[in-house]
Amino acid sequence: MMKKTKTIFILVLAALLLVVSMSIAQQLKKHGRYYIADIEKEFKVAPGGILEIKDVRGDVQITSWSKNVVYIHERRKMDVYTKEEAEAVLKDQKYQYQKIGNKIVVGMKGSYRSYMSSYFDVKLPKKFNATVSTAGGDLRVSDLEGEVKLVTSGGDIDVSKIDGIVKATTSGGDISANKISKEAILTTSGGDIDMDDIKGDVKAATAGGDLSLREIAGNVRASTSGGDIIVEKNTGNVSVQTSGGDIELYDVGAQVKATTSGGDVVVRRSSGDVKVVTSGGDIDLTDIQGKISATTSGGDIEATTVMKGIKVTTAGGNIELVDIRGFIDAKTSGGDMKAELTLQDFSKDHHVTMNTASGDIELRIPAQLPATIKARLKVTPRARDDYDIISDFPISIKKEKEGRNEIISATGEINGGGDVIELKTTNGNISIIKAK
């Protein structure tokens, strides 16, 4: 009988110790109109487990430490009238913290009421996964080796130093992510997204803010309906879209696709092909290793140092192309055009097509370039000047009437003939200049 009693005592003592280890402290105090409870929990776990915080209201901060223990400090604020009501709320606590295998669950659906909010300070083993969902607070997670999934309906998200995949969504705040080793998927309905030093692919979308992405090792797909986009030092492909802002891309290591309905586009130093479309701004491209396709419905286009070919179109601006080392296809409905062809390998495609509905055309080409010239100038009765075709190369020029208009055309093969150079304008000069 003594032995049995002793065994029962040991079991009860062990249970009490477990309860103590599971709930280190729980203090209740009055602060203004609120009752505040500090709740502390510890759970022994193995590396590689999961922390799930769901359906809570308040801020959450998660960091790592060296122990194989999940430590949670919750500061719960309750908008109730009496201490007894606050104590009654806390009695429901056992339903809000669970350990299921190597998974820690905080917050059951329906447990957290509108009169209650919490701040969670959490420490996890470094190798641990975290899934957090809050209805109204900021989320901050750092220094973990595992997958991180974050959702908040009304706050900011800050995630850093994560060796794993990151997925973060907020309906009303900014998102900041840096030093992520794998894929990052970020979405916000009402804030900015700032990313730095991401080793994997990136998908970022915001309905009402700016996007700033720096040092992305993977491919980038980013969009915003109401802000600017900046991408710097990216080694993968870039696809970005905005309905109401500018796009700036610097040091892109692969292909670029950029679209905006209401702003300018700037691309500096791209190793791949570039495709740019804007409905309401200028396009400025510099040091492009691949081909260019650029279109704007309401601005100028400038390109400098293009290693392959370029195709540009604008419905309402000027075009200026400098140091182009491949073919040129350029068209504008209302502006002047200047282009400089500098390639030295004449076996490459070096055809030129420049067409403007109203403006001057100036083309500079190498002195030894083999090409076939075809130029056409239409001068209408309302022309404000005496327009003509001027060439440093020997070509045949012919003038004739076409109704009330005067047509000036020029043809000729230079350096034995080669790829076609076709130039067309109305009420503007055409100049073919021998580069020095």
C-alpha cells in the first residue's frame, strides 16, 4: 500500500511539474480601462517542427534561440469590466495552446473575441517552421531555417534572415523582406513592398503601393496598381507591371519585360532582351546586351548602347538611338528621329527602318557599311519649310508630283549594297550622315 501511494505521489508531482513547465507565469493586472495578463508558455520540441498561430488579434514577433524549446510570452489585453470577467477569459486559455506531436498550435478559431487583443513574443529553435495568421496586427519574423507563412488583415510584415520559402500576405500594410534563401511570395492590398538579398524567385504584388526589389538572384514577377517599381541587381528574368507609376530597372542579368499604363520606364544595364510598353510616358534604355522592343503611346524613346537590334514605336514623341550595334526598326506618329548605327561586324543583321508621320530623320552609319538606301519624303502644300534629302553617300535623288504633294525619293547602293536602309517622313528633312 505504501509503495502504491508513493507511486501516485510521484505521478502527481510529475504532472504538476509539467503544468509548471507549460505555464511559467500568468499575472493579471489593471491598466486604465483594460485588464492585462502576461502568459508564458514553454514546450519541448525537436528541430524541424511547426509553430502555428492562427485566428488571433494583435502583433506577433518571432525569433530563434539555441534551445530545443518553443517559448511564448503573450501579453493579453482585455476590455472587460471586472477582474472576475478577465479571470473567466483566462480560464479558457487551456483551449488556446496545444502541443500535437512536434507541432505547437496557438489560438483556436473563435477563442479570441473582439474585446481582446494580444502581443506575442516567441522564441523558436533555429530549425523550425512558422505559420501565423492574425486579424489585426504587425508580424515580425527573423533568423529561422524553415518555411514561413504569414497572413495579417491589418498590419505590416517584416521578415528577415530566413533559410527557406517565405509567403506573406497583408490586406492593409507594408511588407519588408531581406536575406531570404529561397522563393519569396509577397502580396499586399494597401502598402509598399521592399525586398533585398533574395536568393530564389520572387513574386510580389500590391494594389496600392510601390515596389523596391534589390539583389534578387532568381526570376522576378512584380505588379502594382498604384505605384512605382524599382528593381536593382537582379540575375534572373524580370517581369514587372504597374497601372499607375514609373518603372526603373538597373543591372538586370537576364530578360526584361516591363509594362506601365501611366509612367516612364528606365532600364540601365541589362544582359538579356528587353521588352517595354507604356501607355503614358517616356522610355529610356542604356547598355542593353540583347534585343530591344519598346512601345509608348505618349512619350519619347531614348536608347544608348544596344548590342543587338532595336524595335521602337511611339504614337506621340521623339526617338533618339545612340550606339546601336544591330538592326533598327523605329516608328513615330508625331516626332523627330535620330539614330546612330555603330556595328563593325557587317555580317550581322543591320537593316534600318525609320518612319515618322511628321518630323526630321537623321541617320549616322559607318563609312564602310554595305547597304541599300531607300528614302522617301512627302512635302505637303502646308509645309512650313523647304524639306529635302541630304546624304554623305552617293545616291540618286528624284523629285516628282503626287497630286498636290511633292515626293522626294532617294535610292542607291553604298559599298556594294547590302541590308536595306528605308527612311520615310512627311514634312521633315532626311539626313544620311557618314560617321567619323
